[in-house]
Amino acid sequence: MELARRLAASAAAMSVESGFERLFDEYSAAIYNYALRMVGDADRAADIAQDTFIKAYRKLDTLTDATSTRSWIYRIATNTAIDEMRRRRRVRPMGDDAVTYAQRPDQRPGPEAQVIGSMLDERIGRALLRLRPNHRQCLLLSDLDDMSSQQIGEVMDMSHGAVRVLLSRARSEMRRHLAAEGLTR
Amino acid sequence: MTSRQPGSHPDELISASLSGDLTDAERLELDDHLLTCRSCCDTLAAFADERRLISGLHHVPAPSDLSARVRSGIEAGRLGSIPWWRRPGGVVAVGATLATVTAALLAIAVIGNLRPAPVGHATPSPSAYVVPSASVAASPSPSVEATPTPERAIALGPGELGYLSLSGASLEAGHLTFNNDATGASLSLGTVSGPPIAAALSPDGHWLAYITQKGETGANEVWVAHLTDAAVVRLGCSAEAPFTDRLAWSPDGSYMAYTLVSIDLGPTSGCPPSVTAVGRTDAWFFDVGTGERTKITGDGNAFAASFLPNEHLLISWAAETPWSEEVPLKADATPAPINGVFLPLISSDGNRAMFWSGTMASSNGQWQFSRGGMPQLSDDFRSAGPASPWIGTPLFKDLTPVGGEAFAYGSFEWATATGRIAFWNGAWTGPPQSADGTYPSQQDVCIGSSTSLLSAPACSLGLAGKGRIVDVTLSPSGDVAVTVGLPSAGIGDPPSATLTVIGSCCGGEGRVIGSDVQPPPWDGPAVFGP
């Protein structure tokens, strides 16, 4: 009886491991990139992605609907990123995130096109970091992760209508920042 | 629908239109407003630019040790025990107790279904589709046909216009270049024996696929050029035929699918002799990674259509009742037909498709619609109910096939960041359906959206009568680049074409690319930077 209980527990643990590995494989790259664009720093993004998946592992039992998996993991990532940004301000004021981003040298080698692409990414990244955090979140979820207003609402715990208004304001704000970078009309 | 103050600008609708979040009523309201409001046209263009820039941000690989850090954190069970700013890579996190594990087990069935359902019909195909290249005389390593010396790379920034340009004296091979309209940079693509008629840029902007006519032979040549080193590869020769000018890049840029109609031009033509009967139409693909080209079908009536977001290729078979199938290029699977759907073109978000329906017939090896040929717009694949999303809505709101007479063929195109669509070169076989007897016309370029669809007023760009519409390309924000082949000035004169770019809304005036060059070269087709 004891052996049977142990075997059942072992099988359950293996299933969890397998399921979590699939979750990680499916979303780790996207969550890392989302975090990277949220905070503009590779090390901080890695920490956020790491904490996101550790929290996800703990909260697997709250995931009840396959269709909401994406919203669920992004909600955890969003909250983790917000917490990280709050802590950072409280514990060690860093000034403007955009300055931090701009000061980071781009070490990636590569041909001319890649260099041009990196410079473009950096200018877009600077503009993103000048947005208010909630504007940045919904803009990234919409344009980087291609979520609908409905899905963004699930991530940010907002109504569909509120997301549309927020997204419109975010686009207007981003338009100004991109224009300042010489990137849009 | 949103309520707006009179005279205010519908920024919220403009923003929502970019992600397809408008109701039909809102779409109509916005379309009507854009017709008269220059400011909102500018806002739409700026928002579309912005969405394109953000979605085009380079994907940065996650740190290679992220998995180990997460695993270590879960096993160590110490999340929060170390200050966040001093947390080493491999430490952190929470214990995975048996209780946690047991509770989480309930979620496993959910995680097992993580991957979203494929768009449309998920019908993979058998490996038998991939005919070994040796058996169909496909050269495993296509030869570099031109420009052996690497030249300076050319790149297009986001939304920048690039175009092919052919110049040369009468009755001689022309010199083909690829040009960046914004920077003036130009890249030689060597000599060709006829003008370019189609072009498609790979999603990463590194490769350009294009089709040129082969003199007066009635044949075309399909090429691909690597824009970073100017290497040019000829992918094959094909008889000119409707529906064979589609150059389909896979979303990740690994493959480019195209269609060849077998033709025998003789041993000195530069085209390898066909090993199958002349007039057979089959789908091929070029593998960027290996440089190999592969014949996918051997049926003689198959056309490369477009790729789905899951990198599977849609191939269409021409027949009295045509059909399409979803084919993974490098895997085994069992296909299932999508009946009645021909040459679907998937939107960049993967949510909808334009395609052809009707009855087809073959004449002299060329397939076209013989009855009821109409372009259709699919339902949204995300919201389709029990009915198939492939039960389409006719793209034209005001055309009705009478006695089965409709389009024999035509071409359509999506803009990537907006719902804008274009239709051109429509060969209408029935009587005109407008009061003035001019609509529909093969000289029309019709511009609309996936919600407003197309009608006579959408087909009045003012290009009718100027020449033959060769190609239409939509920029990500919906600008229209039209290549118009000009009537020949005399026997033996080199071909000429103008490339005109027309603004995306408010009837913006057209800008002719290279208009000051004399004699007029052949400019176009155009592509836009990703």
C-alpha cells in the first residue's frame, strides 16, 4: 500500500514536470522578450522571466482553462515586472529607465544590417521606456505579442472597453516619443 | 460602438482598427470618417508605423541558463530569501512540495493543450509530397547565375520602398537592379532577358524573390537574390499562366514557395528541358538554409498558395471544383482537402484569407475559372462557429455572376498592418455591371478593406487607360504601389513601366518613382521593408 502511494505520487510529480516543461518551452522566449521590452535591461528581464516561471510552477493549480493559459502566464509576468520596477524604485532609485537602456552598449557582432537593426531596436526601446508602465504593458501585449483587447483585458484585469481607451492613449503617447526619435511622422 | 463628441477625432477606433477590434458598424464609421479627415489619416498611418516598428523588434534569445535557473529555483525553494538585487543566477524560489505537485496535477490536462489550434483546417501532408529532387531534375545546389562578385549589401528599413528597375537598349538583355527609394542605394542583380513582373521580400528582408519575363517566348523565369551579398539564383522557367505569379515566403523566412508550368524552350534557352510533359503545373519551394529547390507536387495541376502562421504551406489544386491542402514541408502527416478553395492568401495575422471559388477548366495547359469565378474573403478563423470559415463572402459587394460569367482570373493582396486589401488584373468575362459600362475592368486597381470590401467606387485610382496593370503592392500602412506597363513605342523598343505610389487614404496624390529618367526604364514591382 505504501509502495503504491509512493508510485502514484511519483507518477503525479512526473506529469507535473512534463507539463511544466511544455509550458516553459512554449512561453519562456516570449516572456523573456516581453520582460526585456518592459524594463529595457537583459539581466533584469532574465530575473523577471525566472521569477515568472517559478511563480507559475507554484500556481499551476490555478490554471483551469486551456484557452486562458497565455493570458495566465502573461498576467504573472506582468505582475512580476511591475513588482520588480516598484522594488527597484524603492530600494535603489535608478533615474530614467530610458537612460539606462541607452547607456547599455550593444555587444552583438554582425553584418551591417544587424547593426542597423540593433540601432533601430534601441531607439524603439528608448521610446517604449518613456511610456507610462501601464501604457507600455498594453502596447507591448498588443503589438509585440499580438493580443486582442479581450486578451489584454484578461492579463491586465481590465474590461475590453477600458483596454481600447488605454491602448489609444498609449499609441498617442508612443507616437510622440517615436517622433522624437525621428521614427514616425 | 463608441460615442464621440461631434467634431472630435476617433483615435480609439483608429487604434482598435489595427488589431481588428472593431465591430462592423465601427469599421464603417471609421472608413467614412477617414474619407474626409486628413488628420485621422495621418494618425492611422502613424499608429500603423508604430505597430509595425514594435512588432518588428528583433527577437532576443532567452539566456541559455534560464531553464536551469528556474529549475534550480524550484528545487531550492528559497524565492525571496535573497535580496532581489543580489540574487545569483542559480538560486531563488520555492519548494515544490508534494502538496503543490498534487494540486498542480489538475492543471496538466490544461497544459497538454497549450498550443493554439492551427488556423483553418489542420491537415498536414504525407512526405510523398516531397518528390526527391533528383527524380524531377531539381538541382540540389542551384547555380549562381549572375553577379559572382559580392557587392555592397542593400537593406530596406521598416516600411521603406524598394523596387526593381530594368534598363537596357533595344533587343538586348536588360540590366536589373534593386533600389532603395529612401536612400538611393542600388544593387545590381545582373542581366535578364525581360522585365520583372512580380516580387516578394522575405520577412527578414535579406532575400528578394522575383519573376521576370523571358523575352518574347511566353515564358517567365523565377529568381531569388540574397540582398546581403548580391548572389542571384535562378529557380526555374515557367510558361506564363494565370495564378503563377505568387511568391510565398514562410513566416520565418526559411522557405519560398512558387509555381512552375513546365515548358521546353530548347537547349540554348538557358532553361533546363522539362522532364515532364509540357504544360504541367506544380508547386516548388526554395530552402534558404540549404539552397535547395524541391518540387513538392507531381500532379500537374498544383499551385503554391501561401503559408500559414504555423509554417505549413497551403497548396491548391486546379480542377472543375478546385481544392487546397495544408502541407508541412518537412514532416509526415495526412492531408485533408479544403474543397472549393483555390489559391488562398493568408493575412499577416493569420486570421483570415482571401481565396478564389468557382468552376475551373484548363485550356492549353492554363487553368482559369470558366464559371462563377469570384474572389472571396474567409470568415475570421478565430471566431468561426460550426460552419467552415472557408464559406467566404464575395470580395465584391456589387458584382453578380450572370449565367456563370464572372472573373477568369485576377490577383489580390493584403496590407500587413491594416485590413486594407487590393484586387487587380481581374479578367471579367461577363457584361459590364456599371451604368457607364466601364466596371469591372482589367485596368482597375480596387482598394478596400476586409470590412468595407470592394465595389465600383473602390476601383477608381485613375490608372485606367495608362497601360497594363503589372503588379500592385500594399505597404504595411496601406500605401499602394502600382506598376503599370506602358504601351510599346515601336517594334523592338525596350519595355517600359512606371511605378506609382499612392497614399493610403483621402485620395492622396500619386508619386511616380524615377519619373525624371529618360528614356523611361521599367520600374517595378515594388516591395516594402519589413
